[in-house]
Amino acid sequence: MDQPRRQPRQLILASTSRYRRELLERLGIPFETAAPQIDESALAGESPSDTALRLSVLKARAVAPRFAGALIIGSDQVASSAGVVMGKPGNHANAVRQLQALSGKAADFHTAVSLLDAPNGDVQSRVVPCRVVFRKLSDQTIENYLQREQPYDCAASAKAEGLGIALIERIETDDPTSLIGLPLIALSAMLERAGLRVV
């Protein structure tokens, strides 16, 4: 007979991203969100993967003083293509430029997740890579997509959970949720190791 599920510890998502919030809701565990308010700039000479990992830990630590007994999730994603970092476009013109540059090419999405056990300071971290290969995209296809999806808050303008999936030739990753911004496979294992049962 299964053991009854214990009341979980307080769980905090150190993010204001609606995409990460929606992903974490899939696990069915009560949680709160908190804005980490950190400088998300990359350091000189830092690789995209290292930037994502450092910022995921920094975000979790930034909110820890407010939640002394909690488990705190930090996550960050850095996208790059041909050595160029592709951030959130912010507007239509930047998104057009990004997608024109990605047409027929691959982009690497480095998504880091960290779980901080605030009472003892223990941190589990992992970077989950995801390679996205884009189809050849005509200017009309790009325009149609942007008018309908408006993915201006998505790294590299690629909203794969929406219409952006139609721009993609293939996705290579161990965890499809990493592309959306929070690797749930890695996070579920971290939560279990920290004593919070997911299932």
C-alpha cells in the first residue's frame, strides 16, 4: 500500500516567468513565486552554459533570505547560434533579425536548473542542453509567425510550445521542457533527492 503523501515543504520558484510557472504547475505541487531581482549579464569570457548555470544558482540564493525554510528553484536559459548569444528579442524588428539569422541553422538552448535547500545551503544544479534545428524560413513565414505568436519575450524568438513548432525541423534534447525554460525531468529528480515527493 502506498504511503500517504506528506505535506510538502514550502517550495519557491525564483522567477516571474509565466512559462516557468506554467511548467512547474504540471507537477501538481503547491508553490509560490518570488522575483529574484539580479543582474543577468554574462561575465567576460563566460560560455552560455556557464552563464545559465551561474544565474540559476544566483536567482535561488537571491530570494533565500525571504524563505529561510524553503526549497528554492532557480532557472536560467541562454540561447546561442554560431557563437552568438540570442536573447529575448523584445520587439518585432529584433525578432525578424533573429529568425532570419536562424533560418536553416541550429541554435543551442542551455537551460540550467538549481534547487537550493535554504536551511542548510545545499544546492543541486544541472544544465540541460537542447539543440533546435530550424527549417529554411521565408520572410513571409517569419512575418506570419510573428504576427500570430508575438514571441518577443522568448529567447531566440522560438516559442516551441506554440506556433514556433512549425518553424522547426527537429529538436535534440533529453528533456523537451528544457526548451520552454524549466527542465522538469531534472527538477523532479532534484526534488525527490531533497525529500519532496513528486508522485
